[in-house]
Amino acid sequence: MASLFEENLCCPVCRDVFRDPVLLMCSHSFCRACLEQYWQHTNLQTCPLCRSSSSVENPPCNLTLKNLCEAFIQERFHRTSACSELLCGLHGKKLMHYCLEDKQTVCEECKSTVHTNHCLKLLDEAAPDLKTQAQHTVALIKKEFEKLHQFLWEEEAARIAALRKEEVQKSQTMKKKIAQINRGILSLSDKVTAMEEQLEENSISFLQNYKVTVERAQGKLKDPEILSGSLVDVAKHLGNLTFKVWEKMQSIIQYSPVILDPNTAHPCLHLSDDLTAMTLCSRDTERPSNPERFDDYVSVLGSEGFDSGAHSWDVEVGDSSAWAVGVISESVFKHRENLSKHGLWHVGYYKGEYGKGLSEMLTPFRLKQKLQRIRVKLDWDKGHVSFFNPDDNTHVHTFTDTFTEPVYPYLYNACPAQALTILTVQASVSE
């Protein structure tokens, strides 16, 4: 019931609780800023929901809705504050710590029993880190959706403009044909009037002009031309509309086969906003020291592990002087203080030499051509990890093993001048 109430207090455009709500003539309400932005993008002063026109440029404030929203936000704030003093359900003691491994709040007794040797933080220290991470993620999500909204607004405006253009063109054609018919009718009226005047004349004049009068009377008006395609082509504008828009969205949508996990990235690695590139930088002291994070190796993992099937991804290494790519087993990653244990299948480049290895140590091998990009092909079921040069599909190396657990994409970059980037592929739409 509470969620339904909250849903009714949310703006249909931004999906958040109304801020300065305004009311349109159609009875729909929106945040003032959301409505102004929608009108600006579409160049149409219409309702974003029902598309009805609005003649009022500055809609009035929905005061009742505004008061309800402010009361709801205030009540939610007090409810959240009250929950901050909750006690441990297991021991009845005040919650003091946050376990980074189990992602839950714990009391002192939990700390010394169930969560022994776990990575813990005081609540006052953990909360700001989580809030900062969440706020940053929210900002990036909104940024991505703004691109989609912009595309849809522009596409809607373009399609409506095309419809209006067709309407104007066909209206003008119809008006020209009507004017042509009217001119023909006027010509006939003139002939009838002339004949009536002839009939009123005396017999001699009538007979003298009879031949000319008959010839004029026998002139026929052309039948009106039947116009095909005079109606708006509704099927062209509405047929498969959503599919056509979806298909066109391919031009702005890219798909990455591997997404980097920022929670595993070494503090000296900066990840791009779309989580497809990593660059060596100065150490980020504000980054949370969570148990999943690399600390001894400037490395990062892919966010998704693979425990079946075949998978492939390309990495642009460019002119990096120290890099490695491959896959790492889940167990070796969890005990990564020493990567000398078997379970890291990778190739790399260091001090001018290419190398391959099943652990942190690389065995040098020769390549005829310097790699700018490298393709990783994993076949988990067959136990193969293969590497290729995607520019000419040259085989670099293949590891053969037996996988018994999930493996994760692994990237290492110790060169500040060059980013390592997971290359995106074009999204495809199938009918």
C-alpha cells in the first residue's frame, strides 16, 4: 500500500517524487523542470503522457500535490532516522559495524563470532563510502538514460514533422484540384448565361449566332481526376513503429562483452564511466578497502564469471609497455596474495618481451608482429583459453586445462601512458 502511495507521488518523466509539480489542462502533473525540458526537446507544447496540446506556457503549481510530496519526504526522513538505531536481531545489541564480505550490519558479538577475520568497518565510516558509490552510480545511470531520452525525443519530433509535412503537401494538392474544378464550373456557368442571353434576343440575331451558340454548348468539362494516395499514409507512420525506432537505436548503442568490476580494481587504476577501460594513475586513497579489491597487483576483473560455454572479447593494448590479459579462477582470485598458484591463464608484455603463464610468472615467447589488440577466446567446456591477433586472426597461444569452477576475465596494466580497453561490438536487432 505504501509503495502504491509513493508511486502516485512520482513524476512520470523522472520517476522521482515530484519537485515543484505543475498541473496541465488534461489533469496530468509533472515536475516543472521535467516538463520544461520535455517541451524544449520536442518543440511541442504537449502533455508527455496523453500528447494533448497545452495552451498555457506557464502551467500553475499543483499545490495539493506539492504539499503531499513534501509531507511524504519529511515522513520518510524521520522513518529512516528511526531505523538507524536498530538492534542486532541475533544478539539484541546495537549494530556497530558493516561487514564488507557479507554486505550486512553486525554488532560487537557478531564481530567476534560469525564474522571473525572478516573485513569490517564502523558504520559511520562505511556509510559515506557506500553513499558516494551509489550517488556516482546513479549519476552515471541518469547520464546514460539522458542519451536514450534525447534520442527518443528527437526521433518523435522527426516522425511528427514528417507526418505534418505529408499533411501539408496533400492538403495543398487537394486545394489545387478543388480550385481547378471550381474554374471549370465557373466556365460552364458563363456558357449557360451566354446561351440564356441568346435565347432572349430576337429571331434574326438568334439564328445568326445559333451555330456559335451550339458549338459553345457542346463543349464538355473534363471529368474530375480521381486522386489516389490523397489520404495520409497512416501505415507508413505507424507500422512497426517501435521496431523501427529500436532498430535505429543501434547507431547509439554499443555492447561490451566484458564489463570491468570497479569493486576489484586496484586503487591505482582509474576505470572509464562505461567500465570498459582501465588506466594507471595515482593511488585513490578514498577508494574503499573492500576484500574483493586487488592491492598487490594493478589488476581488475570482469564483473561476470564464466562456468560454461564459449566466450570471446577483444582488448586494445596499444603501446602499453606492461600489460597482461587472460582469465583467473575464482579460488585463486580469492587467495590472490600470491598469484604463483596455478589458476591464472594469461599472456602479456613486459620489458619488451611477450610472455605466457599459468601464474604470475611469464615464460617469454616470440611474436613476429607487435600486438595492438588481442582477442581472448574461452571455451570453458573444452578447457581452452586461446589468444589471437584480431587484426589478422593470427594465433598467439592456447592453454589447455580442465576447469572445475568459474573463471573471470583478468586485466593488468602497469603503464600510465596507455589505457587497456575492452572493445565494444555493434548491437544487433533480429526480426
